[in-house]
Amino acid sequence: MKLASVVEGQQALTQVYQLHGMNLGLVSAYIAEYSHTFNPYHSNDERATVWVGKADGSQTAAALLTRMRQGIEKGGSPFSMPEQLTVDGHDVFRVEGMGDTHFFYNSPVKGDQVVWLTIKSVNPMVILEEALKLF
């Protein structure tokens, strides 16, 4: 997959806050969308969107991840109950919803970041494994 678009800075923070309906206290954020290059002879519609929020430290990021998990567990969201996985030694939560597979975790690359990864693929685990190396 190739990088299709990036939103950074205040615009990304605004989108994250609008999505959640509240200010999460993030220092910064970015949103990156990945997809395959259009090819009329090839119908691969796999895609991934990465939402990364940077907190003011690793403890704040861990607390935010816990809030995310607990919020989904309360119900009322479009997501299934979170399933905790260990992938390449990292704790990751997986949910299903809105036709895609979603993963969220504290970044193993930068401990002060929380990552939400939305994947449309027949094998989302392969994309998750690559994402864990980057985000």
C-alpha cells in the first residue's frame, strides 16, 4: 500500500476531537490513509487509516488507551467488545465495526502515542504487524 493522504497539526487534532466529541488532551495528532494505487485491471480495495494521538507522556498515553477500551466496553458504540491480543510482544486491542477491523494500542515505537488503526483487508493481521513496526 502507498500513502494516499496525511492530515497533521491542528487540523488532525480537530478531526480527532470532533470524532470523540471532546478534547482528549493530546499534544498533537496525525491521520494517514494508505491504499493501493488505482489500477483498472486490478480490484484490490485494501486500505488502512492510521490515527495517531501524542500525549504529554507515556503514562498519559496508557491512561488514554484504558479510557478508550473502557468506553467501548460500556456499549453504545458501533464497535464489538474489545479483544486483547499480543502481537510481536505488544498488547493490542481489536474491535470490529462499520465494515472494517480496527486495532488500538500504545505505540511500541513512541510510548507517548496512542494508535487507532482501521483496516479493510482479507488479512488485517499482516497490515497490523507492519503498522506495529512503524507506529
